[in-house]
Amino acid sequence: MSFLTTRSSFFYGFTVTRDNQNIDFNEGGSPLLAVLNIGAYSATEFVAEIKRAMDAAGALTYTVTFNRSTRKITIAATGTFALLCNSGSHVGSSPWTLSGFSTASDKTAAATYTGENVAGSEYRPQAVLKDYISPDHFKLKEFARVNVATDGTTQMVDFGTTTRFQGNIWQVTDRTVPTGATWETQASAISNTISFLDFLITKGKVEFMPDRATPATFHKAILERTEQSGNGTQYQLQEFDAKDFYQTGRMVFRVLA
């Protein structure tokens, strides 16, 4: 087992529906509409989808980036353009809140805009993950079938090797951390953990950073299974050790390409 010595972090929540798929913008002429494809995205996939949609709708070429330290999105183009965050006819079904852009006013007369607020959500476990196994140490053959002939010859058919990682989120508590404790104080830790777990069992994508201090190093993944569910669609936040302290139990995540 490969032990963690650093506190980790998850970026999550980049889900596009009919309620947030429309981007109103213009490039100096009539209003344009970029439509995001409905689906569950990781943070890096989400900004790539914004670029795809805006490139397809406009004449300029767009660059959309996600700053992993500030969690802010920047949209830039090869010329001046405007984001119609306030006056666009599809503001009610736009991704501005998800992407961190305020709808208080339009963004005009520039070639680059950065969101005022953070994009998506972040979950920060209070303690170093327990029972951690890294992707380097957790591999399997997908849908492997082993055939053994009468002479003992063995043949395996599979669909490639994929990786997993495992961890138990523990020391979940709203209590104030005493001096010298190994976990962090988070006043809303229990509700934050429940919100994160509620997202995981929808099979939404996350970006997991084993060391939150180096956010550029991450694994894109989905929850594969929990101690309560072989397909990762159920969880139980279990009390342990002391009153008002909880853990998730071991959760296995499948790393995505």
C-alpha cells in the first residue's frame, strides 16, 4: 500500500444540462450563441468544451484555460469580443455561474476575460486519506477472460490495462480541531462531505490531486465502488471512534484517460 503524507483535494461539479448550456457572446456584429454539449465533465474537459462551442459559433479562435491554483477560468480570443453575461437572451440557461463569471454586467471591449469567482466545486478532506493505494500500485485487465486448454496452455483475452486508486475519507467532523491534531477544522465538513458524496454516486467526473499544494498533478476519475455498492451508486457516512466523527470507508476510483 502506498501511503499518502499530504492532504489531497478534488475538483468536481462540472455538469452541463439544458439549464446551463448556452453562451451568449459577440465578435462585434450580431449576437452569437455557443451551445455546450450536455454531459458530465472534469474541469479540464469543461474548458475544452467551452472552446469547442465558441470556436464553432464564432469566427475568432478561442483559448479557454482553468487556473488550478485560483480555480478561475479565462476565456481569450484572437481578437476583441464580448461575453454577454448580463444582456444575453440565454442568461437564464447559461454556464456563467458554473464557470465563475458574474452576471452583473457584460464583459466588453477586450480579447481576454477572467471569471470573478471560482469555477465548479472543490472538496478538501480534513485529514490525509486513510487506506490509500495510488494508481501506480492498483492496476487490472479490463473484462479479462482466461482460457485454459487441456494441455495446460493458458490464453487471456482482455480490453487493456486500466488503473484505480483507493482511499478512505476519515476524521470528518464539524468540531474545532484541538491543538496538535492531525486534521483540519472545517465548520461545515459533514455537509460538505455529503454534497461531495452525493455528486460521486451520480458517476460524475472528478480531478483528484494527491497533494493539494501541487494542483497541476492530478488524476481524472470516477467513483467505481464503495463498501456498500459494487457499482459506486451508494454510500454510508459512518460514525467511528468518537461521537460526531465520521468516515466514508474505502472508496475505489477508476482513473480515466
